[in-house]
Amino acid sequence: MNLLLILSLCTTLAAAPDPAQLLQRADQARGGGLPGLVWEIRLHNSGSQTNEDDPPMRLLIKAAGEASLVETLEPLNSKGARMLQVERNMWLTKPGLKKPVPISPRQRLSGQAAIGDIAATNYAKDYSAAFLREEAVDGERCYLLQLAAKTRQSTYDRVLYWISAERGTAVQAEFQSLSGKKLKSAQFDYGNHLEAQGRTVPFVSRMVISDALTDAKTTLEYSRIVVKAVPASTFDVSHLE
Amino acid sequence: MNARVPLLLALAVRAAAGDPFQASGTGELWGYATATDRVVELPTPQWTGEARGDLRLTREGAEVVLRPLVFEQHNPEPFADVDQAYLSQAYARIQLDGGLTFTGGRELLTWGPGNLRSPSNPLYFDAGRAEPLREVPGVDLARLTWTHGPVTAMVAREQDAGRMDRATTPGPASLAKLDLRGQDSLASLIVANQVWGAPFYGGFAQATLAEAWLAYGEIGSGQRPQDPSRKTTSLLGATYTLVNGQTLGLEWLRDGHGAAQPAAVAVQAGALTGRDHASLLWQSNLQDSGHYWRVMWTTNLQDQGSQVLAYGELSLSRRITGFVSVTRNLGGEDSEFASVFRTSVTLGCKCFVF
């Protein structure tokens, strides 16, 4: 009987995936762990409180490590606006402003999108992960991880994260407050591919963020992804003009 | 533009020669009318048209930025019309080896978190951030910046005040600036030589205290042309971001060079001549693309006079944005704000050409 219990325990332990490794692999498909990345996002808000006449936004993002620079390419009346984030420091500038304005992390990008949603994801570094259980999402076997922020720097205090067992990419996320209250959720598609470290890896092509309390949705579509080193001076606020 | 600066610009462009440049930029046409309930002699109404460009040529490791401006203003008799066309900024920037970046040309060299004024900056004490429609031109300079992790060091030589008011902007001057960035903070020290005849020492710091709170301060010690004795000017501020992205801000400014009795000195529209000021700012989410508004209340703590500035922009179509700016000065006739004008209203629109 004891032998059976031990065997059962060993089997369970052997089957339980390493959450840190799962996160590292999932991060790469969302820009994490790469030397530098440049890509574009088309952002569109929808829902009953959204003005359907509002044009979609097109953003150019440059990211490396803890830093990211987001430049608005469209619509015309926001063109040239730039948001710089270096760790927890954030600045915004736009045509007509005489110098960059420091802003708090609470400043949202548009609709449901926080800067942390569109920048490269480094959950493996920013969160401690615990494996909860296996769960199917749209019929696909996934590992469900519970993530807890390691520092105040993280965009969210807690995240429930579903990672495909077969593909190794995140397919769904639920973002929560410190008390566990659901703030919003997100679904991911991976129609893009890029060359990184000598192999072809999937990269996120679409992210749909849904508000927990309303029908508001923000859709992010990723394109023109290039892996390349971005110089440190790109993320220097004295060059943010 | 000073003769050495175009040379620096040309050298930087030549050094950046190689791969083809990619062109991008924005172009805007502005038209607006301003009416003022004047106290001193100010032209009213004013009819103004502007064309503002922001043109960029970029390639790997290099960038050329041109910001031309055409300004036409019709003023009633006896005031003369104003016709100007100039390069507000024109500089080239190249990335060198070892984290070095060189910038040469005419550049707006502003820094610091202060909104009302920027005491840590000897070139742009008044960067015009409190005036949404004001255009602030660059100064002619060459600067070298070194970035390594959380440290950024900069040395700069300002050759000429460019189109800045020479009565308020010194030149030439040499500057050194050292930035140290933390995870959620930034601190900077500034030293400048020969600003109105004496060294200038300044610094600023900002910190993100929580998800929604920012606290900051700026300080500067030096001389001014109208006050040759060394004085210290400081600013303290904090902002709070609401859940909807709107921002509330509070600032306190003590200008050591300011007059204890502002009405005793010559007043100038837009200038703060008093010693102690406080301001409250409430503005919309800067990231909203359909509209922008701000309400700013500034008070002179000596004479109890104050100013309320309300500014709003609303997108009327994909290319047209309308804007309105209303300024109301409150206080006695000899107070700093109300001694210039009581009410000013500006109404206009911007056309985004490209």
C-alpha cells in the first residue's frame, strides 16, 4: 500500500511541470528574454461605451530588458506621441509639449491596455509562479499557473495564466488585484513567427483584453516584428523629444 | 543660427551618411483668434495662423530632426503685424560607440518634472509648459551624452540663445549633467558655467511613490540678468492619477529672484515676477486621442492674486481639432496677474496635414 502511495506521488511529481520554465518559454512568444525587439501594434477599442467612430491606434514599440518606448503612428491627431518606460519610471511626450511629462504607472494607454500589456512580457522575472492544475481552454490542454508579483514594478498584483501544454505559449490570462478581485482578462493568438537564437519561435499576433465589469474590449494586433538590439540611448529621457 | 552650429549639424549628418534615411514626421496648420480684456496696452483682437512641422530622417544609429515654423499674426493699430518663418529646432544626432551619443544643432534642451517653472534648468527656467499654445524654440548647441545602465552623463556647450529671448536665456554657456535612475526614481545634478557671469548649480529628483502618486522637486542657484546676486529657486510638486487616467497636480514655487511686491516691477504677460506661487492642475488623460483638457489655478502668495487657465481640445474629424483657451485673472489692480489683463479668450482649430 505504502509502495503504491509512493509510486503515485512520484508519478504526480514527475508530471507536474516546472512553472519557471513554462513562464520563460511563454515569455519568449510575447517578447520576453530577447536582446531587443521592434514591432507594431494596431489597437482597437470596442464595447457599448466606445465611440465606434474613434479611429484605431497604430503604435511602434521598441523594447529591451526593462525598457520600452511606444510611439503613436496613428491616428493623425496623436501622431508623434511617445511613452517611455524604464523599470517603474514613465514619461510621456507629444508634439507641442515642451518637455517630457513624468507620469505614474496608473496612466493607461488607451481603453483597457496598460503599458505593461503592450510592452515585452517578462513574467518569469517579475512574478513568482505556482502550478495549480491542468485545465482545458477551448479544448486545448493547458497548465494553469498562479503568478504573484515579486515587486511593485509589476503591472498586476496577481495573474492566473493558462499555458498550452503542447505549444508552450500562453493562451489566456486573468489579471487580479492583490485581494484576488478580477480586473480584466486576456486571450492570445500566435500567428506570427520570428527567428531567435537560431530557431523559429511563435510570436503573439493578437491579444484581446476584456474588462471584468463592463463589455469594454481592447484588441491588439501585432505585426512587423524584428528581433534586434536597441541602443540604451533610445530609452534615455534626455533624448525623448 | 550661430555659424558653428550649422557646421556641427553638417558634420553630424556626414558622419551619419551610409544607409538610406527613412523620412517621417507631422505637419499641422493652426488658426486662432484671441480677444483680451486688457488692463495694460495689449493688442486685441489678434488673428494668428501657424504652420508647424516635425520632420525626421532616421536610419540605424542616426537621426536628423527639423522643426520649421511659419507664424503670421495680424494685430490692430497701432500694433504691427508679425510675420516669422524659422527653424524652431534643427539638429542631428548620431550614436557613437561605447554608449555615447552626439547631438549638434538647435535643440530644445529641457528637463525636470516641474510644470509651473523649471528651477534646475539655467537655459529654460520658463519652458512654457503652463501655456498650451506657446511655441518654445531650441538653443544652438553641441552635446555629448553617455548612457550606461542607470547612469547618464551629459556635457553640452550652448553657443547661442538662438531664437530664445536673449534677455532671459544666457549664452554661451557650458553645462554638465549627471542623471542617476532608480527603479522608480530619477535624480539629476546640473552644473553650468558662466550663466549671467557666475556658475549655476541645480538639481531635480522625482519618485513614483505608489501606482498613482508622483513626487518631485527642482532647485537651482545662480544669477539672473536683472538680479546679479546669487539666489536659490526651488519647486516642490506632486501628482495623483485617478483611475480614469485624469491627473491632479499641486506645485509650490519659491523664486529667490522674485519680487516681494510684484506690481513694483515691470509686468509682462505670461511672466511670473513674484516670489512665492502655488498652482493646482487638473487635466484629462494625456493618452486620450479624442480630446484633451486642463484647468490650472495659479496664485501669488504675496498679493493673493490668482489666475485660472482652462484649455480644451476636441477632435472634430480625423484631421481637424478645435481648441479653446480661457484665462481669467483675479485680484487687485496692482496684483501680479490682474495688473496685465482680466480675461483672455482664444478660439481656434488645428488641421493635421500629415
